[in-house]
Amino acid sequence: MAATAKAHGGRLIVVSNRVGPLKDTGRAGGLAVALVDTLRRTGGLWFGWSGDVSEQGTFGPLKSEHSRNVRLATLDLSQNDHDEYYAGFANRMLWPLLHYRLDIADFDRRSEDGYRRVNERFAARLAPMVEPGDTLWVHDYHFFRLAEGLRAAGLQNPIGFFLHVPFPGPDILAALPHHNDLLRAMLAYDLLGFQTERDRDNFVRCAVEEVGARNLGDGVLELEGRRTRVGAFPIGIDADSFAEYAVSPEARINRKRMEKALVGRRQIIGVDRIDYSKGLNERFRAFERLLVDFPEHRSTVSLLQIAPPSRGELEAYSDMRRQLERVAGHVNGRFADIDWTPIRFLTRGMPRRALAGLYRSSRVGLVTPLRDGMNLVAKEYIAAQDPEDPGVLVLSRFAGAAEQLKEALIVNPYSTVGVAETLHKALAMPLDERQHRWRVLFERIREHDAHAFASSFLDALAKAQD
Ligand code: ADQ
């Protein structure tokens, strides 16, 4: 990885909406967790939004901090930028659209303008910091239009883009007004990376059918004489470090507390940000169905759901949390015993080592998003298991991870009966089968870990301008 970046002479510049934290605060989301390692290895610049809103916004001073070989450089947003670009177009339009939720996508012309404006402003502030030889790696749906702005400023550097969330086909994308314009802007990148082959193929269909790009084969698209490479780069975790977290002193303390509370019962664990894409409501219902259809699990199995709230400023998310508390309360009211609570619902973040301990003391990892780019929790659950007595991963077919982790028990998260039956199967699975499935899965996530992900993306980007 370091060799890759150095071989091409310049620094690596990473751009994403939120930057850092560079240290493990226990609250980092999927994107941050995967990027820190990459930058630490190559050194370079990480550019994005400071998380602050100020009067000057993107016209204000650049905030800069160093941590060893990595420089963080951030800009504020104005209140308007925040409302239109971030809360509006990115969160209320693109996030639902890219998760196939046209029913709740909320298009608004002003937000679209704000999104375009903020992408232009970030490009204008970044361009003077870029030196010839630098490689730029832009992340996620907040910055679909950044390369367009950077090219307009005259930049010739390799610019790659990686989308962390799914990309739908033309039937869904076409519901976005001016989607053609957005697709054209995306083709200003040299390399467009997606989590899965399905997402990549969906993008290719959109580019070909909606804006008339030519598919030259071998992952190359051409529009008006400009070529863009496309590829699938499933994101990974640092599997070996995560496995070590699971046997760290912090993890052990949590496991001991857990085991004391469980007194021999088995635990199913779910870990997700509170978001409608994660299928939490359906998950609680499926667990209830397990207790109804397979009464032998009453008093012997419990579900621990850890769910830090996300994007707190959006009212829909606090509604969701209240709704989930109601469902958990209903299930607990119906089945709880004096010494057993069926669902424990913790709405807070957790240090990663402590989290690893909880994964390890859970017999089943229940990962049932309705739609998810990859889902790193599925991989973390596998990495944290005890090789002698591993648990079972139950995984939604609609998580990008299902393309890679076929030896998990794959479920349709919309089918509460199907998920309940699969949970029963997971709880009954004999040790030798658990060990066999786990070994194959663990080897695969080690092979396709965070470093392999970053190297393969940056190698492809280095070749993209040839
Ligand atoms: P997310 O939607 O955030 O990421 P995910 O991939 O599951 O989803 O990553 C969540 C991360 O947050 C995991 O590393 C998890 O351990 C951590 N986390 C969750 N709850 C936590 C808690 N209570 N305490 C501590 N840590 C917690 C987006 C896309 C995904 C894609 C990732 C990476 O939506 O599909 O996999 O980016 O590309």
C-alpha cells in the first residue's frame, strides 16, 4: 500500500464529508474506521467538512491539524449549505434513493442547487492544495460532483471515487430529477469504485441507457471521448486487529459482565446505527416470531441490539428510535420473565474493543439490513469469534457483504418467518458445522481486508489514466 502511493510519486489526498477521528473514540462510523488505516500507511491529506456551521461557511479559514504523517484540513458550512447540501440533498434525497427508498426520497430544487454549490466550493478550496503527482481519492455520495469542479479548475491528477452505499439501476435512479446531469458529472472521475458487482453493473446500465455512454468492456466506459474505469472493490476491515481486540482486556471485562448477566443463556447480537436501511423494526419482529414459533427459546435466548442514533438533527431518526423502543417494549411485555429480558436495546456508542468482546460472547450475529452498501458489522462479528467455539452469522441478502460471505446463513430480512426459522437453525447448529463455516468466512475476510481494499483501489486508479 505504501509502496503503491510512493511508486506514483505524490501524496494521497482523501476527500470525504466527515474526516477523522484519527484515534479510536469508539464512535467512528464505517467509513472513518476503514480510512484511518489507509492514510496512516501512505501519509497525506484528508479534506472535508469540519462538522461546524458558521457564517462564513466554505469561505472561512481552512481548519488544519496534524497527527503524525496525516494532515486534516476542513471547512465549515454555512447554515444554508448545511440545510441544502447535507441535510437536504445528501440525506433526504440521495441516501433514500440509493437505498431504493423512493417512497421517502424528498426532492427539492433548492437542495439540489446547494449540493452543486458546495461541491464547487470544496473543489475550489481543494484545487490550490493539490500538487502535480498527487492522487485524489474521493468518498461517497456527498461528492458525486467534486471531480467535475476539480477538472474545471484545470486539475489533471488521477481522481478516483468510491461509493460506500449501494447504486441502484436506471428504474430507480431515473426518479431523481436531473439524474443525467449527475451521471455525466460522475464520469469526470478516472475511476468509479462500487462495493459489489451488482452496484457496478447498475451504474454501467445507468450510464449506457441514460446518458449514452459506450461500454468498451473490461470495465471501461466512454462518453464524448473521455474514458472512465468502473470496478467492484468490496471494502474490508482490519480482520487481524479486530480479532486481537476480541481478546483484549477491555473485551474480556465486557465478556465477563455479559456472561454473568446471561447465566448460561445464549445471545443474539445486532449492532447498527439507527437508520431505516438497517431493518431494525423487521429484526425485532423476527425475534418475536422466533419466540412464538419456537417456544423452546423462551427464557434461553436474548437479543442484544446496540444502536447509536445517527444524524440526530433529522426528526425522522428520533421517531425511529421511539418506534423501536415501543416494539422492544411490546416484545418484552409479552414474553419477559422475572429473570429474563428478551430484547435489550442500548442506544449508545461503544469502544471498539468492548464491542469486539460482545460479538465474541454472542452465539448469533444478526445482520439484516433492507439494503446496505457492504456492512462492516458482519465482518467484525466473524473476526471477533473464538475459533474453538464460533458463533453463526445470519446475513441479509440485501447487504453487499452477502456477495462475499456466502457461507453465512443468508436471509430475506422482509420475511419475519424466514428470519425466525433461520435463527432457530443458527441456534441449533452443531459445533463442527459452525467451525467449518467460520473458518471459510474468516479466511475470506482476512484475504479481502482493509489493506487489500485500499491497495486494489489505488492500483486500479494508478492504471486508470494509462
Ligand atoms: P454504515 O452505514 O455506518 O457505513 P457499517 O458498514 O455497518 O454501516 O459500519 C458501521 C460501523 O460502525 C461498524 O464498524 C460498527 O462497528 C460501528 N458501530 C456501529 N454501532 C456502533 C456502536 N454502538 N458502538 C461502536 N461502534 C459502532 C457505510 C455504509 C455501509 C458500508 C460502510 C463502509 O452504509 O454499507 O459497509 O459505510 O463502506
